Amino acid sequence: MSTKEHRFAAVDLGASSGRVIVGEVAPERLTLHEAHRFPNRPTRVLGTLHWDILSLYQGVLNGLKAAARNTTHPLAGIGIDTWAVDYGLLAADGTLLANPVHYRDTRTNGAAEKVAETLSPQALYAATGIQHLPFNTIYQLISARGTPALTAAHRLLLIPDLISYWLTGEPGTELTNASTTQLIDPLTRDWATPVAQALGIDLSLFPPLRHPGDPAGTLRPEVLAETGLATPVPVTAVGSHDTASAVVGVPATTPDFAYIATGTWSLAGLELDAPVLTEASRAANFTNELGVDGTVRYLRNIMGLWMLQECVRAWETRGTTAAQATDTDTDLTALLQAAARATPLRSVVDAGDPAFIAPHHMPDRIADACRRTGQPVPRTPAETTRCVLDSLALAHRRAIDDAARLSGRTVRTVHIVGGGVHNALLCQLTADACGLPVIAGPAEAAALGNVLVQARAAGVITGGLSELRALLHSTQPLRQYEPTGDHSAWDRAAARLGDAQVTRAATGLGDEEEPCA
């Protein structure tokens, strides 16, 4: 193990922005700084919503160039993590056949019903352990069947693998992200060949599986020339699903923890040694995504701060700003301060309702949900914001309680990581709803997990997840929230929503929320 400090670049692409973050790692030191941030703006063309993948790739190159420019020390490696389920199709010569389709596109409407004609939801879950999400890769491939791009495709690369291929020229399929396709057997940690054969999905489109820590090639000469990086610079497979890296970045000191990776989405659950493939788990709409070091991310996807982001966008479009609600600044801080003063638990909605997946008109959809359940309709942006945050905290509680019950685990601490750690109101409400202490931080958990896996593969640090997390705990700023208030008020709020959530999950219309952002 080296005592020298080494620098690793984490390419971390999210649903709304991408960034290249440089981590400096030594056995007892771990620091991050952002080299470059760039927007991720999907584009609708001829009715289909696409990712602008070439713009994202240019952002990655610009970020690596900034990383090279800002230091005299060479990069020891690069790792890539992104959202899940989406992919690019390549011709035999490696040419991208079309811009990848966004998971929020409507092309998968009805695909689950087509799959169910061949494989029942029960059989599919028993084979893959992945919850029903209408945009899982398996449904995207069914929807794309017969299209010119898929017919001509020689290779299919998930988004982080596509970026890695362009950087190195070496194709591969990283396992933690591959598990979200609903085409991986969580017991064997290999392809679920019977599922693919039954549905007519050609697994030969996928290059060989890689595991976190495996080498993924070195930068191509033209990439070195464009970025100004010294040769050679290795690329290492990390937990390329951003949530897999974020869970590595949870600074837990004991095994009895739950995690919530927050941002556009909230992913709430437990880290297990083996999947839970019971019918009760399927009915509760839990997923068994594969994690680093042979772990399983047993979690439920929750709508997350997407709901609030869409509300803010709608108010700005309409000219209804936070200032009109608060008589003060128009920024998010003012809105959250006003929400903190609003009546708690006045109205709550089911953050797993498919009505909240699509963009646009979010305040109206929240108001409609309140009317349907006989609750007061939020009248101001502050009241709507409080409704969203109370509802997310309630969904966090439900997910953690259900995960503990279904897995037989005990939870004593909840860790919140990701962008949501900056939302102190959401963190406190989650502690209140769960009746458990919440430890918030780090915000850059995905980048930290990415860097730690690279550093371990390079021999800079050693140990398993507990050792990696001990380094996080000793070097990263954390804040603890203790539960306050009347816990029974949360029970009453949950009762208002009735059993609609469980009913949707059991009928395959469940918590259609997604990892990936």
C-alpha cells in the first residue's frame, strides 16, 4: 500500500448535470474538488426524447482537460458512473447508430404488458429480483424491437460503458449497472439467459461483464492529446451505476444502517449479502440491484426531489415565484424557509404514484392527488413544497420499514447521501418520520465511492467496504439529525393514503420511480 497521495478522476453523470471531480487519496486522507461541471439537457426530436450524448462526452473531455490543467501531478486513473437502464447502439465499426433514448420517453408504454404475455411478473422477479419500472432496459428493448437501429446494432453499451468505450476503445458491461437491465440473475451474478431467450433478447449484443475494480482500458492517444493528460492513464470499472457508487460512499460505522441516496430520485434501502426474491418482496416493489464487493442493494426507488424541481420550474414558467409566497427572495432557500413554517402534514401524497413521473404541471398533479384523497389542496408554493417534503419523508419511512421487515434486518441509523443532504428540512423530516437518527453526508457520495474503488484497485488503500467507509467517516463533514415531534402524527398521515400504494405494487403498476438520476 502506497503512502503517497494519488489523484483519481470521477466522471459522474446525472440526469440534470455532469461533472468531473478529482479525488486526492492517501491511506488517511481523502479530499475532493470539482474540476468541471456541465449541463445535461435532453432533447425531443420527432416526438422522441433523447439524451444529447455527444454533448455529454464533450463535457467529459473538457472536465479531464481541466483536471490536467489544474495540477502538476498526473491522474492515476479515471472511473465513470451514470444513471442506469439507458444505452447506446453501435454498428460493427463502432459508430453510434442513434442518440440514446431517455428513460422518460413514452416509447415503453405497454411494454410491460407485452412481456407479461410471455413471463409473468412473478416469474420475472424470481429470475431477476428487479422491481417493476416501466423504463427498465428489458422494456426498452421490447419497445425497440424491429427498429432500424436495433436491427443494425452490433453492440449495445449502457451509458457509462459507452463513455468508457469512447475513452479507451475497449468495450465492456459493468455488473452493478447491468443488474438494472432486468437481465441479470442476482444469485449467479451473471446473465439471466432463460429470461432473455424467452423474450427474444440477444445477449450477444452486450460485451463481457466487468466487476468494480476491473481494468477497463487506457485512454486512447487522441483523448490524451485533446485533454493534455500524460500517458498512460488507466480507466477502471467502478460501481458504474451512480447509486452503486453512492452506497460505497455511505460513511456507516456499523452494519445496522439504512441508506437514502437523494437527488432527483430517492433510493431508500439496505445493503444485504444476498437478494430477497420472495413474492412479498415483489409485491412491495423492492429491487435487488447488485453492489460492490458482492453486495446487494435492496431498495425501493422513490420519486425524490424531482417533484420539487418540477414544481419550481412550473412556478417560474407561470411567473409564480417563491417571492409571491414568502414576500422575500425568489431563491430555493427562501422557499424552504417558508415551507418549514407551513403547517406540517396538512396534506401528503404518495411519492410512488406514477402520476408524478412525467415532467410538467407538477403542482396541478399534486393538487389533484390531494383532492382524490380528501385532503386540503395546497394554496401556495410554500404549502406545496411542504406537502412534497412531508410526502418524501413518509415514503422514506415506508421504504425503510418495509425493507427491514422483508429482509429480517434491524435498522438503527439512517444515512442520507447525495444532493438531498443540503436540504436540512428534508433530512429533519426524515428523522421525524422514521423515528431514527439521520446522518447526512457526504453530498458527493457517488464521486467518493467512485474514487475509493479506483484507489483500492490501484493499491493506494486496502480493505473491504468497512475500511473504505471508515476513511469516509474520518475525513468527510457529516451532520446528525435527531427525531423530534409527535411520531404518531406520521402514522395518521400514512393512514390517509390507505392501501393504494401496496395495491399498485402488487398489480405491477407500483412505485414507478427510477434509480438513475
